[in-house]
Amino acid sequence: MASGSRARAIARLFVFAVGSWLVVARAISAVLSGFPQRWPRTAPHNSRWARLGQRCLGIRVRRVGELPPPGSLVVSNHFGYADVVTIGGLFPCVFAARHDMRRWPLFGALAASGATIFINRQLKRAGARGVAQVAAALAVGATVLGFPEGTSTDGADLLPFRSGIFQAAVDARAPVVPAAVRYVELDGKPITAEDLDVVAWFRGESFLGHVLQLASHRLVLAEVRFGEPLRPPHANRRALAAAAEARVRELRGMPPRREGTERGATA
């Protein structure tokens, strides 16, 4: 990073850190409330925090399609942590995240304070507990945002959706809204495969190093497309995961998945 860019990044992340805890302070009554009502009560504050993140990371979002109805499970493709603020700033929501996000600098503590539902895909019982929490959040009207690919990618293809989180929508009889995110421009120029990793976090770099690099750029233009909700009743989690994945592929302009490709079976 050039010195000016580094200064921009440091200033932005300082503002983000301070502003994030001010959002938490403003939301203290929601943060201290009990479950399950804590989920819908913290959702508007989570969205406010995500919009702060958009501004501090230089992300401008172009929305296509109708926003999800309250109490929906929203599922999207996943480039990395930037997706959380890019999509999460568009509507009040609760985040469903990998359990190891708890250890991320700044994001981990903030996620916990925002009633994020952590899903441990490595332990069956812990994963089931996380899915049950998603169902409980949906049942009381919170909109939950999840990324069922299970990891971030370069977006060249869509990984098979893991079906575990869809059990929550089946149990809560909640609509599932497919969403597709893509990053269009970086500092006014079209994003290519060569510079996508400025925004997408999939190469295993340190989190802090990557977020400093992203924040050093002036502007990122993102586009989020929402599809029509998949409404209950749902047959089962695997059929629902397959239908949601097909919709996200369509929103991203990808061909249908070939028959026989293995699908995710867990959370």
C-alpha cells in the first residue's frame, strides 16, 4: 500500500472500531436481553453496524430485487467477511457464522455482542445446537443471514450448499430468500480475476492484513441480487438446499449444477 492508502486504511479501521462499540453501547438494552427475543431486538443494530462497515471499508451497494420479508432465512454465495457488511446493511438481520469467527480480531467480539449464531460444523451435536438456534430466531421473526457454501471462495463456481442450516427453515416454516453478491468495481475500474482478492478473502491471508488492504482502497462497488422467496411448507432440508442453490446459481448467471454432483449434508 502507498503511504496515503495506508493512512486511509488505518483511519478507516480506527473509525470502524470506535463506531462499532458505540453501536453496541446504543444497543445495550437489546444486547442484555434474554433469548429468543434478543435476536429480533439486536437485528436493527446489526444492520446499523453493517452500514458503518460499508462506509469504513469504502463499499457502496447496488441492490436488485425486493428485500427479504421479516423472519426469512437469507442464503448467499460467499466471498468473505466483506459479504457480511455488504448484505447485512440492507435489512435488519442476525448473522449465522462459522464458530471460528469468534477468534477474529474485532469482528469476533462484535459478532458475539450482536447475538450472532455460531455454527460448529466439526461437531455434530454443536452443529445441531446452532441450527436449532437459527430455527428459534426465525420463529420469533428475526431474519437470519447465512452462507451455506461453508467457506469463502473466488466465486468462479458455487460450492454445493450444506443442508444443515436449511433444517432451521423447515422447522420454523420460514421463507428462504436466495441472494447473490458480486463485487463490480474497485476504485472506479471493473474488478477482474487478478484483483478480486482485494475484496474476496479466500487465499488464507491474515485477517488483519487483508482488511487493511481492502480499507486502503477508495471505493468498492458491490451488487446484491435477491430472488423470490422459497415459501413454506418445505419438503425437507436437502430439497430446500438444492432449490436455494439453484436459485443462487441463476442469480449469478451460472449454469445449473450437473446431476450427480455431491451436495453438502451438514450444517
